[in-house]
Amino acid sequence: MKNLMVVLTVAFFILSSCSSGPSVTRIDSNTQTDLSGQWNDTDVRIVCRSLIDSCLNSQRVDQEIRDIAREKGIRTPTVMIGRFRNESSEHIDTEIITTSMRTAIINSGKLDFVAVGDTRDAIRAERLDQLEHASEETAASLGREIGADFMLTGTVKTIVERSGDQTIRTYYVTAELTNITTNRIIWSEENSEIKKMIVRPRNRL
């Protein structure tokens, strides 16, 4: 009986070690992680916090908001998200940056955002569908969209330096807010806080 228990225990550990499933450990979402040295969620938080604070604390933005609100007789001007280009040397989902900025700016109460791209096309298609299938009293009206007053655009770029087994990556993230009527850039900020040194292990012969 004792020998059987030993055999079963050994078999259990062998089967456990051969398991093909991944090992998963949950960590706090605010934990700083750098597994590859590439762009990650910590970088997004640092960059977005810097850009959002700069935009919301800009006196020029505040003045432009007041001027447009007074001219149009509205309470809150609107923004649309334009192109936020990734011109870096790696894959970066810039939509995460623009979504974070949009959420913070909306919650500040200073500006509203209007839908663009696929979302706007889907909404327009829904309005046309309602004209055909919904009752006249409940169908959404055409020609009542709110025109945007500003456009938010930006870029992500990197400078990569390599020497031997060391690589240094510096990220430059720029965001701009442009008055659509006048084409005047009323706010621009660049964040270059993200700089990383990656040391690769040397190949052993």
C-alpha cells in the first residue's frame, strides 16, 4: 500500500510538470511591469497624465473655449478625434491614448466629444434606418448633428540607439488641439519622459 502511494505521488508530480496550460498570476493593475522593454500600460498612464494635465490647465484652451461658447451661444464646445499616428519603430495602439484623453477631458466638463469614424457611420446608418422603419414621433431627425469646434491629433515616435547588447528607446508623444474654423493650433504638448535601457543577455558559446 505504501509503495502504491509513492507511485501515485510521483505520477501526480510528473503529470503536473508536463501540463501544457499556462501559469497565471493576477497582479495589481497599477503594478509597473517591463517584460520586453517595449511600450506598455505604465507608459500609457505616464504619458496620458502629462498630456491631459497640460491640456486642461492651458490658459489658451480656456480662453478659446470661452470665446467659442460666447460666439455660438453654447455651454460646452465639442472636439473630434483626428489622426493619432504611430510613427514609432514598434506596434502601439494609439487608440488607448486618445480614449484615455477623451475620458478625462469629458469628465472635466470643459469639452464634449462627437463621434467620428466607424461609430459616426453606424449612427448615420441607424438614423436612415429609423426614417424607414420607426414611427415619425420616435425616429431620430436628420441634419441635427453637432459640428465639432476642435480636432485632437497627435503622433508617437521613437529614437532607438543600439550598442552591443544595449538598446535605449526614447518615446516622443505629441498631441495637438486645433480650432477647426480657423485652423489655428491652440494647444500642443510633447511628452518625452519614457526612456528605457534594455540589456540583452550575451550569447553563450
